[in-house]
Amino acid sequence: MNTDTFFQLLQQSFHIGVGATAALLETLQDPQKRSETLSILQTQMSEKTQEWAEKGEITEQEARRLLDQWLNQSNRPSNPSQSSSSSISTKGNVDSEIQQLTEQVMALRRELEELRQK
């Protein structure tokens, strides 16, 4: 890792910590701001929790479907002449679905990181 990049990351982390502390102190000192902030955080957390639950359910269903397909294909006896062509198409499908799931997980991580930075 480049030392300039590391220093910038360290400096940004410090600024985030100082800014979060200052915002927390301001919020604690002002009762109206405190209630507004807590209300906003509760609303956002409820929305995000619901969104994550839906994404998790969809991802679980997709993973189960993939696993079922994979198990069904591995348990099915096949004709040797058909074996090579079907395994190639299956591998392509599985690879593309794994890629899609990986992209969904990366998107969830980005969202989580954005929420942490706010």
C-alpha cells in the first residue's frame, strides 16, 4: 500500500472520528436535536432493516435454487455423449449465477459502508 494513501486513510478516519464526536456532543446538548436525530435514525434503520431482510430472502431463495439445481444435476445419471455438453452449459450457468450473487454481496457491502460513513 502506498504510504500517501495510508496517511490519507488514517487522516480521513481521524476526521470521521472527530466529526462524529462533535455531532454526538451537539446532539446530546440539544434535546430537540436529540429527538430529531433519534427519530431519523430509527426511521432509516427500520427502512434499511426491511430492505436487507428482503434482499436476504431473495438471496437465500436464489442460493437454494442453485443448490437444488446442482444437486439434481449431480444425482441424475446421464448419457456419456450428453455429459460433456451439459456439464459445460451447467458450469456456465453456475458461474454466471455465482457472479450475480457476488455482485449482490458487494453491493450490500457498499451500502453498509456508506451507512457507516453517514
